[in-house]
Amino acid sequence: MKKRVLCICLAFVLCLLIAMPTFAATDSNVETRQAIGTCSMNASGTSVFISASSSSGITEDVIRASAYLWEYHSGTWICVGSATNTRYGSYYVSASTTVGVAGNHYYRVTGVHYSQTGDLSNTTTSYTSQQWISA
């Protein structure tokens, strides 16, 4: 009876030793492989500086940051400007530009953060709150 219990315990330990490296590699890769980022806007008169940045926990084949400036006009958000930058073999990228606007509307920025390594890709989005800009 003792030999049977010992054999079952040893078989269980062997199974764990074989399976653990597989689980560990999968979990750590998923947590660090993800583009995240922020976006922002800063208005001075009718000029609006927009920016977005993306970062990942690993060096990606492709990483991209895009910032889109939206104007609220007659009940609809309309894209009135954008900036995009792409880097290859990097873990960080930023994009920015200055956009001239008409004013007397609400404006906001959406950031899109993309990364790809091999066949795996990830996209996340960030937002600013809306801001009134006078003419």
C-alpha cells in the first residue's frame, strides 16, 4: 500500500514539473505583451496641441501611437486632425501635432495604441475629457 501511494505521489510531482514551465511562459508573455498609452490636448487660442504615446512591456516588431482630435458639431463628433507615428523593434513611441480649429465648439482627443510581435497584436484606446475652446 505504501509503495502504491508513493508511486502516485511521484507521478503527480512529475506531471507538475513537466507542466509548470509551459504555464509560466504563457502567463508572463500575456501580461507584458500589451500596448498601453495616454493621450492629451492643450489649447492656446484656436491652436490645439494633441499627443499620444504607446508603450509595451517588451520590444515589439511594430508599435504605433495615434492621436485624433474631435470637434463636436451639430450633435456629431467630427475628426478635425490627427497625428500618427510608428516604430519598428521598439517598446515606446509618441506622436504629436498642432491643429488649428474654428473654436466655439467642444473638442476631445482619442488615442489609439497598437503593438504587434509575430502573429500577435494588441490595440487599446485612451480618451481625454471634452473641452470648450472659444474662437
